[in-house]
Amino acid sequence: MKNTSLITQTHVYFKKVFRISLREKAWKYIIFAAIISFIVAAITGPDMFKNFDRTNSGYFTLCSACIWIGIFNSIQSVCREHEIIRAEYRQGMKLSAYIFANVCWQALLCLVQSAIIFSISCIFTDFGKSAHLLVNPYVEVFITVYLLTFGAAVLGIMVSSLAGTPATAMTIMPFVLIVQLIMSGVLFELKDASEAVSYITLSKWGMSSFGSISDLNGYHLAIEEPLRSSGALMPGVSVMPNKNEFYSHESARLFISWAWIFGLTVFSTIVSIAALKIKNRDS
Amino acid sequence: MESEKTVGFSPAPPLAASLLIIDKRCQPTVVPLRGNMTFGRRHSGPPCDILVDSPIVGRRHGEFIFDASQGVYYYIDNNSLNGTFINGVKTEYFNERGSKAIRLSDGDILRVDRTDLNRPHPEAVIMIFCLSLRFDERWRLTDIGRYANVTIGRGSNNIIKLTDMAASRTHAVMRRSGISWVVFDNGSSNGVSLNGREINGNAVMFDHDVLKIGNTVLVLFGNTLIYNNPRESTGSLSVQINKKTVDFGRKTLLSNINFSVESGDFVLILGGSGAGKTTLVKAILGDGKTDGRIILNGQDLYANFKSMKSQIGLVPQFLTLRVSDTVKNTLIDIADIKLDRKNYSKQEKLQRIDEIMNKVGIKNLENHLISQLSGGQKKKVSVACQLVGFQKVFICDEPDSGLDAASRTQQMEILREIADNDKIVMVISHEPDDAVDETTGRSLFTKVVVLAKSSRDGAGHLAFYGGVEEAKRHFGVSRLQDIMKEINPPYEGGKGLADEYIDKFDSQRG
């Protein structure tokens, strides 16, 4: 017997995920995003665009918050349903429809969360002071926040699809987060293999997006301020080491960074489907 | 008929093998195959078992060979002048006796014709090997010569109106294209096969080609379409497991399990721990590789797993329902997944769900969340989920566990009612004696499968398969649950007679 189409099934499962998420108090994810954003924004504060260190740290914190919130949304979404998925797959469910439905739901949830993250951040930080590339810094930062949160949510779906149980998924989650933070290139300088690995992390491309929007390379280091005021550092001279090519203030750089984040999101979706297919493979 | 729903295609059960023969007279004849039979032209010499009147058929053209050990038929062409085409491929010379023996499957098309099948000989003969035709089948002939488009389906507005419930409303369309036709699958639920092969979208159809839609066979003969009107198909399940091993073949879980179940059977699966009940269920579901075959309605489940997996439903021991969803929404979603929009209106789906909820006794719970239901009610919802998709076989793993005696009986009565509707229901239960008809006091089960773990190889073997009373006599017990005492090892409180009963059953079977 032929089953219904992929689009129909995705629609059915989206409605189901939406309905169940509301019943299971999905608003707690929104509250959670608001609390995290409030803490992050309060720390980064109004001086975020004062110098390189503050801007870099501010964006790194925002980037980390987005990834954390996104992964937390979905880390248990699939693994807690493996037995149900197996039963429904036998009944004709398309595994890709199931994953697409979850991805669509995360796209919607992350949109709301991103709006909250960004709105709260705007209360404490005047993004209008930042440089911009395309339209204005508000739009560009919001798009980056959304892409990062959504990308992390889909990464969470991937981990959840690979993990056999919720306990396993929650064990894996800290490692995924640590890798994301380390590979952003903010905390440590990345070389050789670690640099190669960083290409497949959302944090690297998130920081690259934020860096290129705000022209991070154009800021001076915090250490220069006392040197300048004491006259030890001549005007126009900077102690800033080599400029980071990933922060270059160019539209192309921003589009490339966004494309990487989107590409990693698509990759996570494909791996999620493949993982479920392997787990439920036919005899 | 039009308002009724398309059902999942289950080819008719393997009745006695037969040949549907159509020759120039355009008159379909169904000939039963009874063991080895010869096929040839009617002539003055010694006659063949199956005779046709066609000069292009040899006097002793071919043979049907029955392999009793496997229960299958083979065909050999006796190096005839014109040869035999099987599903469009001509048999080749193998030795002086004839061609290689070709194993026949339900629906295979044998044709004696010109080499160019697109220009059929006027005296060509078509034979269709069938495991699904009744000899009293009614055949219809419709002249389609005056039509440019011929619609085929269950709907009353079609030119070819089918009674087969496996056909969609407008299942397929044939469009004239020069001397041939192009047949289009109109997004049907169960697909269309042409000359034994499922078509993908559309395919060119020539004279003498054979279409199959569900259990309906349609043969194009010139401007005439010859087709049958099959009755509602029933079902059968044949389990043939030689061996099921794990651990790279080092450990055998099941060995030599062979039995067949017919539609309407309510089968109890009994066995002690480690006897292989769950392994057997998984094998029937096609979950995990097994050395053997599961034949459902004449089709091999393992060979056609993707298309057949949804025909066998499982009600698992541990429920697989989303607890934050309502009963009705759970069923609606399953209906939306299983029943496509094209063939089932929203109204039909809701009607079907209402029927199922009433049948299973959960209509009053339709707006309850699954989390608000008792264990027994959840089991009923689980059964209802399986009923949505017209499955032929239901396997229930301890559907009565955690229920009180009254609920256990009620649950079993529901399952028996499902079986009575031409389904096969197989149940693992540890309280089989509660499943009794309250009026007659007789067991609700019709068959019993007893698995016992042999001390010789540690694998589960068949210790009995048959009727309920027969089972009690076989084990010398008055209650079904006492069978377990007979076969369980002493350390599990049994008599440890598993090997004796396995041998006894083997010797009875011969």
C-alpha cells in the first residue's frame, strides 16, 4: 500500500509536534531563553562596542547563549520517541517527514526565541552604535542570532537522533557545547587540525558573522586605552596582532558565514534522517 | 460502492494454483494445476493435461512441475518452436530436454507468441499463473475500441468499473496512442502492474498485455478488455523459519518453526522464558534477519519488506503512544499518514475512526489525553491505531498484561472480533484461560502455537501447533496455562518435558 506523500506527512507531524509541544509547556523554552538573554545582556551591558575585547566577548557570549538555547530546545526531542518512531515507521511514516516536521517546529520556536533574545539584548546594548554591512546592524545581528539558534536546535535534533536514550543525549550534550565554545576561535588560537574541525562548528561562523557585521578588526584592544592616555602609544598605531580574516568587514564574508551556518543546519538534518534510517533499517 | 474506502492491497490468499488461459476466442478459462502437468496443442496424438487450440503452440509445448517440498511450481519449455515468454522474457534452450526450470510466482504471465510481442500473433495464447483466482470467478469483456481514454476504478463514473476494494476511485487511465495504449497510474493507493512489473507513473501497453490492479486481472485483447471481479480477499500467513541465530551464528534462538495461519484465526503463542516468543514475533514482523520465509497472502515478506511491512501490525507490550496527545488526534494523525487524501476524504477518515473507536470501546475517551487513560484503555488505543490501516495481521504482545480478569476477557473479545473480520490475530499471553466466550465457555482462541526451549541446542522449537482442545490433549492438561508447567524446566517450576513434546510433535507431523 502506498503511503501519503512526504509533504502531507510533514504537515501531519508538524501539527502533532506543535500541538504536543504546547501541551508539554513549550513556553518554558521561551521563558528560559528570556532568562538566559537577560543575564547575558546584563553582563555585556551598554559598553559592548567600547573596544575589541568587550565587543568580542559580548558577541562570544551572545553566540554561546544562542547555541545553548538552541541545543537545549531539541536535545531530547527525538531520542525519547525512538520506540514510537519505530512503531510508526512500520505503519508507513516517512522518517524524513518526521525530522522535517521537528525542524519546522524548531524553526518557529527559534524565531520566537531569537526575537526575545534580540529584544532583551537591545534593552542593554545599543546595536545602533555598531558598524553594519547590508541594511542596518539590528537586522543583521537578528538574522545571525536566528540562524545560530535554529542551527543549534537542528544540531540538537541530530544528537538526539544519534543517541539511543535521553540519558545518552544529555551525556553527549556538554561535549557538543564544549566543542562549540572551544572551536569558536575566541578562547584559543586554532591551528592545523583544530582549525579544520572549527569549520564544522556553528560558533566559528557565528563569531565570523558578528565580527564581520561589527567590523571587529576595526576596534582597538582594551590595553591600548591606558597606553594612549599616557602617550605611550601614538595615535593611529595599534598593538592589535594580525587582523582576523574571518572578521573582515565585507558583505561577502557575512554571506559566506551565514551560508556555512545554513549548510551545517542542512547537514545536521541529513545526518538526523540517516541516523533514524539506520536505527530502523529494514531486515 | 463509490463511497466505500480503498483497502490496502493484499493479493488473494494462496488458493490452489491455477492457470488463467486466454486465447483467440477471448474466453478466459481457469484451469486448476494439480501437481506436474503438461501443456500443449489439441491434436490427434496423446493429449497433454492442459490443452489449447492454437497452431503456434507445440503438441507438447511445456510442463508445469510441482516441487512438493517447497510447495512451488516451476515451468519448463520443451524446446518448442515458438518458445514461451515469461513476463516478457523468452525461455532459452538449456539442454535437449528443454529450458531451465523457471519458478512461478503469483501473477506471472506466460505467453506463446511472436518474438515481437508488440505485434501479437492472432493465435497467441496468454496464460497467467495465479494463486489468487477462484474457478468460479466471473469475467467481464468490455469493448473499449470507441474510447480514446478508458478510466478504470471503483468509482461509478469509470468506463471499467471494478468491485475490488483494493482499487482506488479512479485507479488508472488508459489513453490511446496510435496502435497501442498508454496506461497511467492515477496516484492510486495500491499501484498498477503491467505484465508483472509495477509501473512508475505510466507505461506503454500493447495488445495481449496484462494489467493487475489489486486482485483484478485485466487483459487487453484487441479492442476488448477482459477482467475479473474478485471477491473481497481474505488472507493467510505462512511462517517457515529454518533457523534464527544471533552472535554471528553462534547462538540459535529458533529452529525449525513451520506453521500456517488463515484469516479469521485468533492464535495464542505460548512459551516459557527464552523459548523464542519475542524472536518469533520479530521474525514475523520482518524485524531482523532470519533463515526462512514469511509468506503473507502468497508474497514473501522479506523479499518485499518495504511494501508489505505495513500489512502486519504490532501492538507492543510497552505502549508506543504520545502521552500528551488525545485519543482522537492520535487516531486522526495515523489515518492521515496511512490513508492518502486522494482516495479518502476527511469525512471518510473521521467516519472510519469513529467506527474503530466504537468497535474497540474508546469512543467515550476520544478527547482524553493518553496520559489520563488506564493501562487497559491505553492498550485499546494501541489496538485502535493498528486497525486504522486495514492491516491483515495483528500481533499483540501481552495485550492483557496489567489488566484485571474482566478487562483481560474484554480485551481478548475485542481481538477475537477483529479476527472474525477476516484478519489474523496472534497474541502472546500468560493468562490464556481468561480468554473464554462467556456464553459457551469455550476458548476465544482458534489456534495455539507452543514454543519450547530444547535442552539439546538451547533453541526454541515448535512443541505444538493446532486447535485449543487438541493442544490440551497433546499436553494432557485441562487448562492452557498448564502447558507451561509441562515444558518449563524444573528450575522454573516446570516438569522439564520440552524435548519430549518437541519430539512428539515432530513425529506427529512426520
